[in-house]
Amino acid sequence: MDPFRPSLLPDPPGQGVPPPDSAISRSGRRSRARIVAWRALAALVLVPVILVVLVLAALRQEGVQGWLAERINAALAVPEDRADAAEALGTGVRITHLSGPLPFGMAAGLEFFDAQGVWLRLPDSRLEWDWRALPAVLRLKAVSVSRAELLRLPLTPPPAGQASPPLTGEDMRNLLADIERTVRGLPGWLPSVRVDQVQVTDARFPRSVLGEDAPGTALARLDLHLVADRSGLETQLHIGVSGAEAQPLRLAGAACGGIEAEVRATLRAGEDFGHSGMLDMAVAARVDAAPGASPSAEKSSFGVLQAPLHVRLTARGPLEIPEIVFGADCADAVWAGKALSRIEARVEAMPLRWQEIFFPDPGRNTAQIPPDAPDSGEEGLRRAGEMSVGVSLRAHFDGQAAEVSGTLFAAAGHGPDGRALRVGLRDLKAAVAGVSASGQLAAFLPGGLAQPFPPLCDGRLDVRVTNGNALSAVLSGAGLPGVRLPDAQEGGANLSLVLRADAENAAGAPGAAARQSALLAWRVPGMEYRKPGAENVFLHGLDGEIHLEDAFGAQRLRARVDLGQAGLGSARLKAGLRAQGDLAGPLDVTLDVAGALAARVQARWQPGSVEVRQLEASLSHPKANSRLAAGSRSAAGFRLAAGTVLRYGPASLELAGLEAALLPSGHLRGRAVLDKTRLDAQLDLDNLDLTLWRALVRELPQGAASLHARLTGAPDRPEGHVRAAVRGLRLPGSGLKPVDISLTGTLEREGGNNGALAVRLDMDPAAIQALGGAECRAQARIPLLFAPDGLPRPAWERPLRGSVRWKGAVAPLWSLLPVADQRMAGQLALSVDMGGTLKAPEARGFVTLDKGRYENLALGILLQEVAARLDLDQGRGEQPGRARVNLRVADGRGGTASVTGYSLLDGSRADVKAVIDRLRPLRRRDARIEFSGEAAVTGAVDAPEVRGRITVNQGAVLLENLDVGASIATLPVSEGEGGGGSRQTPAVAPRADARQEKGLLDVRLVIPGRFLVEGYGLSSEWRADVRVTGTPGRPLIAGQIDAVRGSLAFLGKSFSLERGGIAFGGGAADNPLLDIALVDKSPSLMARIRITGTARRLKLALSSEPELPRDEILAQILFGKNTSELGRLENLRLAAAVAQLAGFGAGGGRDALGSLRGALGMDALRLNSASGANDGDMAAGSSVEAGKYLAEGLYAGVQQGMKQGSTAFVLQWEITPRAMLELRTEQGGTKAGINWKRDY
């Protein structure tokens, strides 16, 4: 039956019946399960995505970002129970704000702080990274920091416990091995790091970080690109630093404009991390010149760049032995006030074997290095591996070429006690500022870098002066002007240092130390020191040497210093010094000096004592011997007896056996013991003649001095006395007879550490009478404070007591003062008592002068009937003491002056008034004056205010009696303007800055008239009104001095004073403005002489009406003739008139011809120059003429020409003012003629 065909037959049982309900339910459950499963899977995918989206959205909300910043700050904060640990850590960080597209980027503000507050502020920091590059690469797209501000340097944490021991080579090898194992153990899935950009802009550094000498703050910027993975590292860095607000920077003490630097580096790791790998690095930097730098702008500064400085560094090759090249150059700079130009520096290491020196392989075979091996690098050293670095520097130093070059080297190997290292410098060549140096030096480090001391050194260094002038210029700039050393051609100075490490013991006995020796030798053929206004100092033949053996052991010293000759002015001496012994003692020293000072010293030093075996000296300078009495051959000096010993300790001092004979007379003895509980010192000086010692100290008086002092007790409680006396005391230049005087002092205890020194002046009645006194007493009690070291110190706060009494004549006391041109006479009474403290002393008492007379011979001042009284009042409480003054003087001609007032003793206030009534104090031939007025002085003593008005009633100055010098004041003579010229305005001198001066001046000086100036043909009367202002230390003058009337007999004529004025423009008084006009009127001419300008730059102008040349004006004034009509006599007078215009009257001085004319007794001596009709004419060429006036109008003279036989005799007779007869006799014959002239 076809199964697809429908059957007509009924179905068999069970067929055609619907399925039961259970089958249907199972099928539905399967469908629903599948739906639930898909829905659950969708939920598992969508819910995290939604959560991530919600979190990302929440992280960008301002509130969530603020909450997150608070939680981060809370996590960074240190709990209170760990505050001590936080303080030890020294610093912390907090977030001030947080924003941005978290977590793919953010912007934050950070503050770093410590116990003193914030030290670094980062207000704008941003980070952006690329999450899509994960997991292969961790990529930071941008990291930026703007406006960073470093406020100060952070506090450094205190050291924790004991310091860590220094790292050794083995420690470094272990550290590198640990790093290598850590890096190799990192899993391979870790991503590489890529930093596209790190940028820092406008970072600010204050002066507290840059240094106090920095002119301002600095701004910095940085750009960084970095890629790092297991294969290596590649980076690029750019840095820029500049001054804020166009201010310069300070780099190593030098001012510069800014810094730009760029670094490119590539490092490829090798198989052996830390021991291999390829490096390729290039660094380039430019330091710009300081803004506005000029060759002279910064000469006084410590350093300044005036041209860009370029710096280059390259490093290429394996890390183990890279090739390093460093270079720098600058065209112009100033350093410590010295000009540097064409600067070139270069450092090369080809290659740099640093690893073999600092971290050598312990299993590697190294060479044996003896301590005294040569420093030139032997084959053994090179097999061990030598690191060498070549260094060279070239520049021009103040225009002189300078060069330094050499090679630094280091070699590792084995020494007597194990691993050793040898470092040093070889092939040194230097030439700087006139000094050249060469040599080589090596140091042997027995324990390598782990135990570098004590180093054993070997080598030689030679220094020589090749250009003394260049070195002198450098010394002058360093504050030693005038010092000069000779050049190499003159046998220049040289110095050599030789170091040797003796390996004799070290090689023979393992563990024995090598001995270090050093030899320093020098030779200076000559040296001079010249200073303007002072005597020259010179040294000749200074040479010596110092030899030190076994520097780290016995330390034996041998030294020699010889000085061929030394001079100061006319004094000469030579010296020699020898020293031999151990630095630990004993050490013997001998010094011999000969010449102006002859001396010999022999001493031995050892720890705790100095024994002087011989000490003698004598001054044989001619100036000293010239002060001796006639026929004496003694010299000032002393001779110490043998056996003087000075013993010292940490708390003790003892001087024993001090005894010396003083020359030419005197004896000195002394001893002293000082320790914690005992003080006993004594010093005795007897009969010391002071005459010879005045050659050294000119202020010493004449006489025989003695001194006796004794101190006993304990250092903090001393007692004792001192007495100093001089017999036959006489001051140089004084007419008083010799006197005896003594000063006695007693050291007294007052309880505790307090004490006092009681001093008393003792004079016998004969000495008081010789000084013109009837009473003389002086004593004082000075408070002291005794310290445990036994040295007394002033007790500034304790009471001070003292008194001085004198009664007698003042003239003998006045003669003791160094004022030979002044005299004072009268009766002086002085009674003053001292009180208060040393810090604030007080005085009370009085000083009176009766029947006084004061005379100043230099100024011609005489004051009589001087009566003065000074009262000193002691202060009360906080008020200072007061000094009241009352002074009255007279001139013996009816005039008087008085001064009254007071001043506080601390100088804080004064009020003094002076009244002058018709006082005539001058007793001079050339001047007399009578003046009246009032003046007052108020304010502080150091800043007085002076006000007053002084009136000169009458006075006179007689010019012919003035004591003037013989110099000629040459005036520029010109053909001036006519008489109609206007009066010049007084030139106002620049006013001095009186703000720094103390005090005030306001004094008016008035001369109403009757002040005469006469002499040299001048007769004039003047008036003035001048005001003096400014300060006492810098007075300023303003006002005018005018002529009332006057006339001047000049050039044989009488000139009337048309105008006379002296103006002060408010500046200093030494350069007033002059405006003086003199007029001579005749029927045919009005001539005017005008003097203008300042006192320092005078100008004389001649003018006339009608206008004529200068020589014509003078000829008309003198003779009433034209210059063409003048005879020889008149020409001579005309020349004298011109000289009189240039000089100052007849006593103003002469020129060379004038001096010779006066010495020969001639009236005429001059040089003539003329041209004749032919060569044989005597009038042709130059000639010398000498003549004399035999009578009025009759002149006889002799002329000598330049040619042989050109001698002529001239006789001239002036018949009338217009006619002159001349007779001339010469070799060619005799000539006679009459000259007649008339003006039209």
C-alpha cells in the first residue's frame, strides 16, 4: 500500500488518535527554556555594558569626581598613630581638584607638602592614555603639567639609625645581577611602554631655590618622548629654562639669558643585561648671553656670558666601553671681573673603560701594581685595563692666550694586600696668566675605591712664571696692585713639587706599608711691590725647599728658606730659616736675620713645650742710630738668656726662665703659671731707654721707662698690682724740662667673679710745678669681670668711678699738643668726677679758664680776655647728663663775642647761642675785618642745625700783602663783545644730594658796604648778600657779591670799574661765576676789559668802540698809536702788557726768558724774527736781543743773529712820542735813521 495515499479503510486501533497532553507539555517547556537561555545570555552581556556605561557616566560627574578626590586624599593621609612615621618620611601629597574624561584621561591639581607646608604646587596636570593599544602596549598619549611652582626645597628626612656602609664593587655586581634576574623573570605578556609626549610648561622656580644672588624667578619647560620594551629604550627630551620678565639667569655663578637643551638617546639591551648593550646618545645645549650684556657692563659682577655657550656630548658604542666626547665653546664672557674670549673645552674617552675600573670581574686576571709604578701606563696596567680621559681647555684670559691639557687615567690591578687602584693625571701642560705648569701625578689606592685612604702619591709638578707683566695684571685685579714678578728672560720664579712612594718595605714584607715622601722647592729671583705714596718693597733671591719623609708614619721634616735681600725704602735685610725634626716632635728651628735688623733665633718645639735656646735682635737702621747721642755706637735691641721655656697643655700654661737684656739699657724678667686652680705671673722691666725705640714708634717720648706687674690667686679670683713709671719724661718738640711720672694700678676682688682695677696717676711736686700747676690728681676705678680662663673682661653694667683735678697755668699743657702754630695762655682749673657705668659713663664737675689769651699764628687771629666755664651735670634716672658752656672773648679793640648754651652728654640734643659785637680778631698785614651778628646751634651733636646772620661792618683786603705763589694764572684772551653785553645769569651748580648728610645750615652773610679791596693798582669797594645752606659737611652757597665803586691802574692807564659781580648759584663755594668789566675812555677810543666765566675757567675779553683788533686796542691804550708806528721800546712795553694780561701782577711769576732777564740784570731779552732784503741783511732770520735802558727814552742793546759775524749794536732815542732816532752798527757798517709817524 502506498503510504502517501489515503486509505478508505478504518484505521487500526491506536492510529488516528490525537497525542496525549503530557507530550504536548514537554515540547512547550523546551521552547520556553531556549527563550530564557537567550534572554539570560543577553542579560549577561548587556548588564556589564550598562554598568560600565553608568560608571563612565558617573565618573564624569563633578560630584562623583569630588567624592573620588576626597577618598584618594583620605587613603593618602597618614593615620594619627603613624604621624611619627609620616614626619620621618618628610613629605606627602594631596589632590586639590579632579576632573576630565575619567578613566581615559583626567585633569588634576596636586600639592606636595611636608611639616613646614606646601613646597610644590601643580595646579594643572593632565593625563591621557590610549586603552585601545592594550594589551600589547601601554601607551600614554599625553602627560602635561602647566604653571608648576616650586616654592622651596622639601625637608630632608632625618637619617634612620646608623648610616649604611658604602657600596663596594662586589655590592654593585650583586645589585646588577639582581636587576638582571628580575628583568629576565618578568612574564612575556607584560606590555611595552610608549610615552608619546610629556610636557611641562611655565614651571616657576623662586629665588629661594635659585640662590639669593639670582635677579628673579626662572621659568622652565620640558618635552619628553619615550618608548621602552624588553628590547631597549628610545627617548627624546627637550628642556628650556629662561628668566621671568626678561631677567637673566644664574648658572654656576654666571649671568646668562636662557638655556635650551635637547637629548636623543637609544639603548638596545644585549643578552647579558648590565654588561652589554648598545648606546647611542647625543646631547646638545645652548646657553644664551645675558640680556643687554656688553663688554663693560658687568666688569664688577662675578660672571656674565656675553655670547652664547654651546655644549655637546655624544656617547656611542657598547655600554661596557662607550666612546665619550664632550665639547663646549663660547666666544666671549666675563668671570670674576676678567674678560674671557674664544673659550674651547673638550673631553674625550675613546673608549671609556669604566666597568673594568669600578666593577672589575673578580675572576679576571689583573696585573700586579706596585706603589711606585710609573704613571705612564705600563703593559701590565694596560692588560689589566686602563681607563683614560683626555681633557683640554683653551681660552684668552684678558687678552692673553691660556691653555690647559692633560690625561686623566685609572688602572685596576692587585697590590701587596689585594685589589688596588691607581688613578692620576699625566701629560699635564698649562699656561695661564703668565704662569706655565707641566708634570704628572698618580695616586695608588691599596684598597681600591672601598678603602681609598691613605693614598700613596707619585709624580712631579713644575710651575714657572713666564710673563711677569701678565701675572702682575691678574694680581692687581685680585686686590694686590703693584706686585710684579720677573719674566722667564729675567730668571722667572719657579716652583716644583715631587711626590714619591717608596716601595722598599712594601715589596719585601707582605702587609708592610709603603712610605710617602714629598719635596716642595721654590725659587723667586725677585719681586717688587709698588704703591703710590708709599715706600717700595722688594725681595731678591727668595728660595727654599721643604722635604717631608714618611708622611703617614714618622713624618720627618727638613726645611730651608733663604732670602738674599729684602728692602723697605732705604732699609735692607737678609734672612735664613732652617727646620729639622719630626712633626710629632721634637722639631728644631733656627732663624738668622742680618741687615737693618740683626737677629738670631734658636728654638725646639715638641708636644707641650717650646724651648727658646737663643733669641737676640738689634735694630741697626741708620734712622735709629741717628737718634742716639753724639759718639754713641749702641743700637736698640734685646738679648734673651738661654733657658726660656714655654709649656702648654689643654688647661695649663707655664712660662719659666724669661730674662732678657735690653739695648742700649734695660732689663726684662718674667715668669707665669696658669692652670685651672692657680695663677702666678710676674713681669719686671727696668731702665728701658726710649730714645732709640722712637725709630720704630715716632710717638714715643724721651725718657727711661720701667714696669712692674704681679698677678696671684686663682684664674677666676686674681689679685695683683702694676706700676709703670717714666723718669726724665720729655715730649719731642716741647720746651718743658724733663719730669718724672708714674701710673699705679691694683687689681682688687669684690666678691664672686667681680673685681676692679684701681688706677692712680702719681707726680711729684717738681713735675707738677714744671707743668705750671699747683694741683694735679687723677684716679679711676674700672669694674672687671673675671672668667675661668683668668683673663679679666670689662664689666659694662657695673659702677665706674674716677676723678681728675688740675689747677694751674694752661700754657705748659698746651705746649704738649702737636699745634706749633697756635698758642694758649691763662689759668686753668679742672675738677671732674666720673660715674655711671662703662656702658653709660657720666661726669660731673667743671672746667674754667680765666685771663685767657688765644693766638693763631697761621691765620693771624688774636683773642684776649678769654673767660670760659664748662659745667658738667650728672644725669638723673633715664635723663642723660648735661654740659653747660659760657664763653666770652674780646679782641682788645672794643669788640666782644660770647657763647652760651648746653648740650646733653649723649649728644642727643644741644642748644648753643653766639653773639658777636664789632669783633676784630685779625692781626694781619693783608686783611682786616670787623663783624657782628648772632648764631644758634640746635639739634643733635651729630646732626646740628646752624642758623644765624653775620654782618661785616667794615673790612679790607690788601692784595699786595697777600702771600701768593709764583705761578702764572694763564687767561684765555679773546676779542670780546662790546660793552653793551648783558649781564650773565649765575650758573647754578648741581645741588649735592644732602639726604645722606646730617644737619642743617641756614646762615646769612651781609656786607652792606665799606669792604675795600686794594693793591696792584686796584681800589674798590664791595657789598654782598650771601646765604649759606645745606649741611655742615656739604655747605651750599647762594647769593651775590657786587662792586660799589672802583678803579684799576692797568697797562699804564686808569680803568674805572664799570661792573663787578661774583655770583654763587647754590652750589659749592670754590667755583663762583665772575662778571667784571673795566673801562678806559679817551677822546679817540673807549676800551673795555671784561673778565667772565667761573673761578676755574676764567675768560678775558678785550673790546673797543669803535671796534679794533686786540693788538691795536692795547697799542692805543698804552701809546695812543697804531701798532705799525711802534718802536722797539714800545713793542717791548706792548709785549709786557700782554704778559701782564696773562699773569697776576708783577709778583705773579715769570717765564723762562723773564727769569733769565732778571738774573742778567737786563731790561730786555727777547727773540726776534724778521725778513730782510738779502741774505746778508742783519734783519733777516732769527736773532737774540739783550738790552738796557740807560735813561728815560734812551735804550742800548746788542743783537746776535744765527749766522757767523751777525752781531749788531743798537741805540734808540725817543725824541718825541711820534719821532725816534735809531743808530745801528754791525759788521757791514753803521746805519742811522729817524722814524716819524702820525695817525689819521
